[in-house]
Amino acid sequence: MTVPLRLDPASLKALRDGSLDAADAARLADMLRLKPGARSWATRAALAERDDLIGEYAMRYYADRTRNEQSQCIERDLARYEAGAWRHARAAPECPHRDPHRQLLWRIFKAWPVCLKARRINQIISGVTVCNRLP
């Protein structure tokens, strides 16, 4: 029997930051055990944060364009940032950029450091949930 589990944001943040003690972390890990092939809650939370940031990026910098144009522009920006400034900024615990444009790109890569293609960005902007589980 499974029991629904609700975690408050403070608990999630404590777990991500590593500030839970070993006993609490072990107890929580046991409660959050996954089926084989399923994504962990931490992975899902990081992907959700990245998706929210990409949506914010689209609205802030490309609000006047179509969704397809937004996806292509964001793909281009992510690829350029990954090839250039991200190489030097990825190890930084806090964002080293002053430019708000680069700050948002840094936050996107800090949440999940993978450069996405336009198709996936389009799905994120559209609000489509893509499930990568096997049947």
C-alpha cells in the first residue's frame, strides 16, 4: 500500500541543499523510493524549475514572437551560452554575470545543465508534459 506524501517547500529545499541530518535523509529516501526507470523527485523538481525558467525567458525576451520563433531563438541563445560563458561560470556557486539576460541563462543551466533543441523548448513553452517512461 502506498501512502500519499506531501513535502513542504522548506523540506524540499533542505533536502536539495543537503542540510538534513543522515537519519532524516535516509527516512525520506526510503519513503521516496522509486520504481525502476522512474525519475527521482529531485530530478523532476530540477526539470520543473528549468522549464519554468525557460518559460520566463521566452516571455521576458521573446514575447512578441510566435512560439516557433521563440523556441528557435531560445535554442540559439542556450547553445551560444553553453559554448561560451557557461564554460567559465558553471563552477560558480552564485551567478557571476551582471547582465540579467545572462543571469537567466545561468539559472537555466544551473537547474539542469543540458542544452535543449527547439522542439523540446516548444513543448515546454506550450505547457506540454512529456513523459519518458517505458510502458
